[in-house]
Amino acid sequence: MENPVQLMHSAADNIRVLAAAMVEKAKSGHPGGALGGADFINVLYSEFLTYDPADPQWRCRDRFFLDPGHMSPMLYAQLALIGNFTLDELKDFRQWGSPTPGHPEKNFARGIENTSGPLGQGHTYAVGAAIAAKALYARTGLEGFRREKIYAYISDGGVQEEISQGAGRIAGHLGLDNLIMFFDANEIQLSTETAEVISEDTGLKAAPKISIPASFTTFVVPCSFFSVISNSFSFLSRTTVTFTLSPGRCFASISCKSENL
């Protein structure tokens, strides 16, 4: 489903305003990541994620895992737009006993799939959920489990944690084509540029790379594990990729078929 571009921009701007207001009122938190990720989460929930706001615990729903928990204002704002949080609850961000803590805590009824704590843990949650969906389909034959997609938002800090590397390896090894990870590779962290502490090229961990026009910098890729670095994709599983770039939109529509490494 594609919505009018102006409507999508307006929705993303609302997420940004809500996220910034939450941090400002709490006098605590990290607004930058939420502001940068607003377009991503808006397009994900509006055009890709299969879920039922009236039945958030539907067992065959697509699932979204947030690894960098400090980006919680982005998630809370998006969930407020679909009716899972009230504005008063957003105003209580980072307050004692609030349903909107600084790092999200698992609450399926609210649309929060995982508790976000140590960076990298979200990778393993997502990989585990993708494996579970495959196993449930194999055991039950229910088409809903076959169609289920697992999405995750990961960042430079998470990629630096070794737990994420193990999760990526098994995802590629198993060929989990129901797992989509968005890598927010902005090469900056709290105290310094990432180049001060890490020199690897995440994209070189797998091949092939696919060149993308510089005007497109944000993508959703149905594949096991990928990175967005220097406007290129890289995969941890062999893939056949078909993608359509829509001028004026924030995302590319992409499909791929994965095989085990």
C-alpha cells in the first residue's frame, strides 16, 4: 500500500514533534535518533507491517524489534498514532511508574515486542523470532506463519557488540528470508565518530554489493541481514534481489529470495 507522499511527510513530522516534545518535557533522553528514524518507522507501519491495531497480540502478526532502546520516543510516538498510547502517557516519558520508560519494556498489548537494554540484544530477539516463525510454519502448516515478517532497527552501537555478529551469522546460515534489519549506519555515536573505535567495513562481511543512486539513502530489504553503507546493500545470504525505486518517496520497494550460505 502506498500513501500520498505529502501525507507520509506530515505523519513523519508528527512523530518528530512528539519525540522531541517527550524528551524536552522529561529533560532527559536522546532525541536525535528518533528524529532521524521517523520516516523509517512511519513508512514501515503505514506500508509494510502487517498487524491489527484492534488485536495487537494476533499470533501471525509481523513484528518490529527496536535494538537501540534510547530511540524509544520514535516507537512510542508511532504507537500513539495507531492508538496504543495516549498523549498523556507520552507526557510521562521517563517518569517513575510510567508506561513510557526510557527504554521500552515488552508489552505485546501495546505493540512493544521486546525489552530494549544492552545494544545488540535486539538483533538476537529478531533472529529468534524469525526462526520461531519458520518453525511454527513447519509444525502447523498455517500460511500466516509462512507470510510473517520480522523487522528490526539496528544501529552502529549494536553492530559493535559481538552478540549481534553471532545473530547475523546464524541468520545468514539459515537463510532467514523472513527477517528484515534496517541498519542506521550514520557513523556517529554518543561521544565520538564510530571511526574512533571501529574500522571494519560491515558491508565487506558479505557479497554482493548493489550500487544505489546517491539520492536514495534509506531502504527496507526483505532479507536476512544487511547494511546500508555508502549507498550500497550487502547480504549475509545468497540472494536474488528485485527492487523498485520510487522517485520522491523515502523507501525502495525490494524483494529477494535467499539461499543458505
